[in-house]
Amino acid sequence: MHNLEEPLILDTTLREGLQTPKVYFTLDERITILQELDKAGIDFIEIGSPYASEGERKIVEGLARLKTSAVKVAHCRALETDVDTVPDGVEWVALYLSPADRHLEAKFEKIEDKRGLVLKQVPKAIEYAKSKGYRVRYTAEDAFRADPDFLKQVVRKAIEAGADSVSLPDTSGGASPLDVRKIYGEISSLIREIGSRCVIEAHFHNDMGMALANTLEAWMNGAKILHGTINALGERAGIPDTLALATWMKVKFGYDYNLERLVKLAEYVSRVSGMEIPPNQPISGRNAFTHTAGTHQKAAFRDPLTYQPFDASIVGRESNFALGPMVGSEGVKAALKKRGIEIDLIGEEVFEEIRDRIKSAYLLHGRGASAMEDIIIAEVLNKTGTFKIIIPESLSAQILVDVESMGDKDFEDFCKELLARNKRVTEIIEIWGSSFDYMVRVENAASLKELDNIVNNFRRVKGVLRTETLITGKRIR
């Protein structure tokens, strides 16, 4: 692996990313994305498909005018008329026409000699684009489901017509690394046999979760230009995340990209696209460097690399330690330290009490206990006399209750009795459209302990299957 040629990363957020359902970027947003990719050291940027519409052509024209170190690429069908829509300032034109019979049957039903069309049109379009001064990529759409011999025929024609690169995309996202090794190895051999300087590009869809692995496998078998999008946007399940690809290359091989800038760009793209970054997204997800299990926390508190592949600071982030139902004493220490609390002033028994109370809160209140963690910390630390942390004077909450049978007389009798004797419980409402059956309003409980008692009252009622507690804040009137 150490003999591999340094790759070039192509980001296609502004083309493939726009093929994500319900995603659209304004011109200003596209300018920001383009400039940030460029500043991060990305080598190639696909700036759009100018043939798609007059509006899209004008946006691509606006992007093409911007000065970048990155090479700008326009995406077109293998048609001379599409090439004519490419504006000044674009250096590469990507021309696509599938050699796969399934595509040809679906798209060209009226043409008898479909393979003949491909063998004629691909070199014709490439030669036309070359005559206009562009460098040209031929994209053999759905290469992995094309007849291998015909794929080689088309690639040979493309190279002979002057293609500077050939992309072998896994358009349907069903390839395995073994498939990649075979096809990329064979096309690499073909290029060497021809004696061409044409390079191979890698574009993999993630329908079966293999896009990043397949991209790396392609690189190891001759690909030079590797495709990604910010936040793995794209058709269906998307393509590799540019940030993950760049991080892999920097961490494993030392190739330099500004990962901290890419993390910030990921957050920006998430906002403007409306596509939230999943918490477990590698590198940019909020959980990526967060340690949760007690045994993990104990080791990672001393050395984060015991449970991380690299130091979070490489991408401008920090290791974190979650509280929660699996928290250990070391996790409590880390959480307190992050809150600016001097943990050297605290005895071990205090950390253990916070740990135990937080675990108990999750058992009793479910996911809603996350809103109680700071209150528990404050209550325990205030008892030591060393700290004085302000906590709410009272707590309001909604308790969601799931019962075996809605309308059960015993349960409703209990509810009426509780409403009569406990002034904190102000309302019990039957609800629909939820996995819970009832919502209980609790107002101004004096402490967590009082709220715990109310929840325990419901837990003990026959027929109650589970509860979950939600702390509520101010009312907007």
C-alpha cells in the first residue's frame, strides 16, 4: 500500500449532491460550498450540469467565473449540444453514456443497434469536447453491470478519441471490493496495454453500504481521482463522504487536506440542505468522538486513542464523555471537568453517587433523564458544601404512560384518585398517534425526588407497561 500513487479527491456536492431528494442550493450557497472546498484543498470540484436547464446553466456560469485552485468540472451527457452549454472557466467536461445493456434498453428503445450507438457517440462527443479545448472524462455509467468485454471496447474507443480520464461508476451501489478489484484491475491493464496516460476515476454509490470501501479498493487497483460529496449526499443512499475520504487519506497516508474546514463545511451543508448529520456519522457526527460505556471511559479519559482511530484534534474536534445509563465514575469526572469543575476537590464517593443517581434516573424516566443530568450533578455537588450551583426551584414535566388497555377502569380510577390527592398532578389526558396512551402533566414538583415518587406511583399500577418523563420549560403564550 505504501507504493500507491497519491490520489486526487473530486467533490461533487454541487452536482451529485443536488440529486439528493428535496435538496437544493441557491447560487450564494453554492459559491460558499465551492470556495470552502477549494480552501480545504480538494483537487477537483464538479460545479453542476449546465445542460439541465437555462437556470442551471446560469448558475454553473456564475460558479465557473470564480477563481479556484481546484479544477472545475461540468457534467454532461455525451452529446455535442450538451458540451455547447458549458461556460468559460470550466476546465474539464465529464461526458456520460452507459455501456450497460439494461440502461440502453430502458433509454433507447427506438434504436435498433444500441451498442453501435455507444461505440459511435462516445468518441464523437469526446472529440468534439477536445476540439473546444476541454480536458475530458468519459463516464461509463453503471460500468459494473455492463458486459465486461463491451465495457473494454467502449473504454478503448474513449481513450483513442482523447479521453483524459475514464470513470467506472458503481451506479446502482451493488458492487463488492472483489468486483472492484477485478474491473479496475482489468481496465488498468487495458490502459497500460494501449500505452495511454488516461487516468481512472472512482464513483461509488452506497446502496449496500460499501461506497467508501469500494472507493479505497479502486484506488488500490489503479484509480487516481476519487469522488465524494459533503455529508455523503447524492442519489438514493448517496456516495462516500468527502470528509471521511479526506480524513482516511490524511490519517493513514499523510496526504494533506484541511479537515477542520471540511468539518465546518459539513455543518454548513447540513443547515442549508436540511439534511441533518446523523449522530453516528463518522467524523462529523456528534457521537463520533464520544465515549459512553464505563470501561471505555476509564481508559479513554487517560488516553482517547484506546478507543479512537485518531486524535479528534486532527479534524478540529475534541474527545467527549457522555453521561447516561452506561456512565462510569471516570465518565462523570470527564463530564465535570468539561463543565469547568475542579475534580481534585471532590472525593471518589461523590463521583460514584452522581454515577449511580444518573443510572437510576434513566431506569425510571427513560430517555427523558438526559434533561435531569445537570440537576443531579448540582444536587450532589451542593451537598458537599464545596460548591453552590443554582438549580431550578421547581420542575414541571410530562409523563407519558403506556398501558395494556386504554380505558381500563382500574387505571382510570387510580388517575382520578391521584388528581384528587396530589396537587402537582394537574391533568391526565388520553392521547392518540403515539406509542404511549396517556400524558400526565406535572407542575412545580419541588425536587427530582418528588417527581421520582410520582413516576413510581404510575409504575406500580397494574396494567402500566412503561413510562417516559419529559422535563418541560417555559410556556409561550
